Amino acid sequence: MIKLENISKSFGTKYVFNDFNHNFNGNGLSIINGPNGCGKTTLLKIMSNVIRPDLGKILFPSKLKLDNDIGYVFQKPLMLKRNIWDNLLYIVSTKQKITQRHKDICLKLLMKFYDDNMKKINNLFDSNIFKLSGGEQQIISLARTLILKPKLLFLDEPFSHLDDQRANKLVSLIQSYSENSKVIMVTHRLDIVKNLTDDILYLK
Amino acid sequence: MDNTSIIIEALVLISTLDENLIDIISTSLTVSITAVFFSCIISIPVAVIISIKEFTGKNIITTIVNGLMGLPPVVVGLFIYLLLSYQGPLAAYNLLYTVWAMVIAQFVIVTPIIIALSKQTIDSIFYEYKDFIKSIGLTTFKSMTLLIWETRDLMLVNGLAGLGRAFAEVGAVIIVGGNIAHETRVLTTSIALETSRGDLVKAMALGLILILLSILISTLTNMIKTYSCK
């Protein structure tokens, strides 16, 4: 279980959270939903230690190693100035030695979004990373994070750049991934994920 | 001799690739490139740390670095002279009137420039990388290597800006180098010397080479900037 205790966070004089409390279940998928500007992304960043709360604390399961077991896929994917393989393997390279196993996991993940078509994946690898579509960059960002199989995965609007076909593939990926890990996702697309979980946090 | 004739004769002198001229150009290049190289090794990591770390006195350090960008070269030359002269603390190294004294002087002049420009470069991209870096828990060292690698082309441009400044510098190198023929004579000090001697053709030839080098640096800078935008 992830416990948020008395979280307060303000930007300037505006309080986004004031003495906020919430518990997320230990495993499975949790969804955070709400109108623009209500603090969904801020909450995700606080939980992932990207930003610190002004007050309060977050309690994680004791077995969770914060350095290695957390993955975060941002709404706006950051592409590094290097080729696509190097982008995909960057996070792994900062934590451990890259092996063939990592590359295999990566390819397997990409296959899910490219209809198991190696030709399409090869075309992707031949592309300039900055000329890829937003959806393709989102897939690379997702694959880059999932290679290490984080036990706690944060997804911030993961469907925002994806077409319906790929969004559905992502839904099934999230469904299977959340069977063994905790996934906390910010999304407006309740229409495509509402059947996956009852654990939905509405922020106002 | 009128000005046109001076320019024409200067071009003829350049075309003969006079040994003396080559010697001066090579000393200039060696001194400036060495100074900028060592400066980049120190300035770029320092700039990244100033940019990404929050610490007390950060604004003061930034202000000092920006202020030092306009260091008067003659004053730098004087200070280095005092350090290296017979009564100075570094006298034992016998560096005065050597190319190494000139390298030190140019290093001191270009370092604040490269730090300030590199800090600006990192400031302009850090907001994009900040969350990503925190989310994957990078150490300060790994964050630095990531940011430097991501801005490698712009860092090269910053180095070239420093090189342009180093090439054009005359006040400090003439004090600490002494303008000794075949040893510490560089383009700018030679121009000053030949002009005072009245050898305007040679001074003009050296001046044209200096301008050519500046244009070359500027062209390289533009090419790198264009490439980096693609």
C-alpha cells in the first residue's frame, strides 16, 4: 500500500494540495482523474519523488527500492539527442550493464505496438528521433521505462499522443503489467480504462 | 605606399607562406587552442553545477562570473606577471616569457566567458530534463554527463566563442609572453610590433590572417548551430 499522509504542496501562493491524504492499493491499477489544473501530475511527481511536498510524507511498501523500482512515463516524452537504441537503453545504462536480455525485452515491447512486424521496427530504428510522431516518441518513452520492469509505474496521460489502435494495445499492456506491479495512471480517457479498475481517485 | 598597395602586397606575402608567418600562426593556434581546451575541461562542468545545483551564494557566483567576462586583458596580464615574475609565488616554475605563461593568461581570460555561456546553455534546457533526471534518480555526476552530452554541439560553439576571444587578445600575452621572436610571438603581438616598426605590409598580412581565422570560427559556429537545430 502507498500512503499519502498530510501532503501539502503550493506553487507561490496557490495551494494545489493542503493536508491531502490518500491510500493506494498495493498492486494493480489505480487511476487519477480530474479537471485540468487540479494537481494530477503534481501528485504523480510527488509520489515519484520528482518534486518534494512542502509538508507531509509518502509511505511506500518496505520492499520497494526507491532508486530502482520506480518508473515514470511523462506526458511529454523527452527524447535524448542520440539514436533510438541509445534512447531506449539509456535508463538501463545508468543503472546496470546493458545485456542482450534488455534488448530482447525492448524489442518485445515494441513488437506489441508495431503489429509484430520487424520491418516496421527496423524503419523506426532508421528514423531521426526528433522526426518521430508524438505517439512513436511516447512508445519509446514507455519502452525505455518498462525495460527494467519497475514495481511501481507512474503513467502521466499515456494515451494523449496515441491513436485508438495503439491506445487499445497500451490498455492491454497496462492490464497485464498491473497484475504483478503497481501502476498509477493519470488520464482523461476514462472511456477506455474504466473497465480495468475500480480504484479511481477523482481530484477537484 | 597607399592603402591598396599595402593590402595587395600583404596578400602576396600571405601567398608566399613565409616561414616566419607560419611560425607566428602556429604559435597563435597552439597557445589559444591549448588555453581554450583546458578552460573547457574546467568551465563546462563548473557551469553545469552552477546551473543545476541550488546552493547558497549561487546568485553571487553567477554575478561574479558574468562580471569577469569583461576582465581587462592587460590587468590579467599584470596579475599573471606578478605571479610568475622573480619575486612572485610561482617564480620557481620559470614560466614567464614562455608560451605556457600565455596559455595561463588566455585561460584566465576565456574561462569566465565559457562558464557564463555554458551556464546559459544548460539553463535553457534544464527545465526539460529536470523531471526526467529526478525520475530516474541520476547522481550529480551522471546528470552532468547527460546534460553535457545533450548540449555537446552548443558547448562546442561556446568553446569556439572562447577561441575567438583568445585569438584576438593582445594585452595579456604581450606582458607575460614578451613577444619573443620564434618563441612567444603571436598574431596580435606581431601586428602591434610590425605597425610600430612601420612594416605595414607585414602587419596587414598578419591582420588579414587574424580576420580569416575569425571568419573561420564564425562559419564553424554557424554550421554547428544549424546542424544542432536539425
